[in-house]
Amino acid sequence: MSWKKILKINTEDAISDARRYASKDVQEGEQEQMDKKLETIKPAILNLTTQYMQSNDPKVEMQLLNSIKQLMRGFPSAPKLRRSKEIPIKMRTGIKNIHESHIYEFLGEELEA
């Protein structure tokens, strides 16, 4: 007999009960995991952001922005970054600056002036 049959509980119910009754501990553990993951990917995001800001090619910008968004996927506080493909160059620069500031804020880094 497996433990599931003995206890008459499935894995989803066990996880649900754990979150309900020990939510603070679970949240702290999840937060620690998110912090570790963020520290791991932070250098890559900063590197991609630098490349994104230096790029003048809309296609490359879109690819870099998508890569940044992929890395930040799964973080509840990740900024929503919009594509600027069809926007004129003057406006695209402003949007890129806004993206950069949101990314740096998300990472807890100071944006260099």
C-alpha cells in the first residue's frame, strides 16, 4: 500500500493544505527560491538590456526585448514590457528608456545617468 492510500490524500490536496495551513513558511521558501533565481539571471538581463539600449535595428530590439521578457517570466513583480516595432525612431528611444528604467527597478539596480 502506498502512503497516498493509507492517508487517503493526493499530492495536490497535500500541497493545497500545506499552503493553507503553513502559508507563511511556504511563501518565505518560495521568496527565497525567487531571490536565488533572480540573482542567477540578473547578469544576463543586464547584459541583454545593454545590448537592447545600444541597438538601432527594430528586429534586433524586438528579439532582445523578448529574451529579457522570457528571463523575467514567472516573477510576479516583473514589469510589463511592450514592443515598439511600429513606432517611429524618436518615440522608440523614449520607450526604450522607459523599459530600461523598469528593468533596473525590477532588478533593484541603480540606473546610471
